[in-house]
Amino acid sequence: MRRVPRAIPCSRLASCCSASFCCRIVLIPLSALVFKTFTLSWEQFWVAVTSPRVMASYRLTFGASLIAALVNVFFGLLVAWVLVRYDFFGKKFVDALVDLPFALPTAVAGISLTALLAGNGWIGQYLEPWGIQLAFKPNGVVIALIFIGLPFVVRTVQPVLEDTEKELEEAATCLGATRWQTFSRVIFPSIAPALLTGFAMAFARAIGEYGSVIFIAGNMPMVSEITPLIIIGKLEQYDYAGATAVALVMLVISFMLLLVINALQTWQRRRSGASS
């Protein structure tokens, strides 16, 4: 039987190198995190991860990340739709501007947002008289996470929208479907997996964000203190086991949420394949 030549030579060697690289980059640091946490007894671990200050940071970190990811799903889809379906002056500039959070250092982003939204900032000075405080509050954390997470949704949905067959939309219109029916029954099922992927990426990015948040959050315990800052504080106090314990909780929760999102993506793809 004639062997079919492989597109990539030495594929087994390449697979071994890839697996070894992934183990060194991902599995070894994670295993060190787990092993360091195991140096604590169960009582010490429970006290470290359930103290009132740490629990407040969990609520802020995961709550703000979830809100920011949901906002980015809506506005990311809107931005991607405009960039794909419309031609306007400055379109290339707007398209390049979407990638600004990727290129901008997170500390610079945090300082810039603080300068804009603080009580004496360009925008905050007009909101402060109305009793709207954004900087040094949980609202500022959400805004910072929206800023750094928006490109993930736009860049995930944009290519899918570009590949969407417009003939299906035209056929739906000819059959008497309204614009909402065309979007909900023709367009949305095809872009739903991409939206879920963008949501997962924006959510995961927001959970571990540090640089752009610490400046605008104010870092007030029990109010605007994020979990990564708790971990950094424990490391500065040489409480390495406590820091890894809190990090392990974040890792487990994030991993479980990503598993749920991946399961939803798989279900959505199977449903779309069965319906087609």
C-alpha cells in the first residue's frame, strides 16, 4: 500500500517538540502552583482563600470581568458589524484603533483612563457634579476591563462575518423575513460560536488583568481591590503559600467557566450542523 506523503516532514518529531514545549510553558508552572499550595494544611488553605478581604476581591474580580465581557459581546459585535458591512471615511483608522489595547502597555492604559475619569479629569470633571464617580470605584474597574477586552470580541467575530454568505440573507429577505428575523435566524447562528469564543477570551483576559486596573481602582480593601492585587500583596509579604492558594482558586474557577463555555460552543456547532 502506497504511503501518502505528509504535508509536514518529521511530523512525529514536531509533535513531540510541541508537547514538550507546552509542558514546560504551561504544565510545569501550574504544577508548581499546586505543589506549593499543598504545603498548607486544609485549615490554613481555607482561611487563606475565604478571608473577608479575599472574598470581596473575588466578587469584584469575577463580577467586573463578567459584566465587562458581556458588554464587550454587544459592542464588539456592533463594531465588527460596522467594519464589515459599511464603508465610511476613516474606516481603516477605526479598524487599526481596535487593536490599540493590544499594543498599549497596560500601565499606560490605566494611567490614561484615570486621567480621563478622575474627579479632575477631562471627562470626570463633568460627571462629578452629578454624583457619578468612575475612577477609584468598582465602576472604574469595569471600564478598564471593557477597554482591554473589546479587541478580543471584535477580532474573533469580524472574520466570521466576512465569510458569512450574503446570498442567504438575500434569500431570507425575498421570502419575506424582517431584518430582525434575518439576523436572529440566519446570521446569529453562524456567528454564535465566534461570539462565545470572544466572550471567553475577553473574560479570561479580564480575570488576570493587573496593570490597567490598579491605577483606576483605587485599591481600597473590601471596595475596589482585585484578586491579582491580593496575590501581589501576599508575595510582597513572603506569604508564597497563601498567594498560590488564592491563585489556585482563581485558576480552578476560570478553568471551570472555560469548560462550560467550550461545552456551549460544541453544542452550538452541533446544533448548527444538524440544522444545516
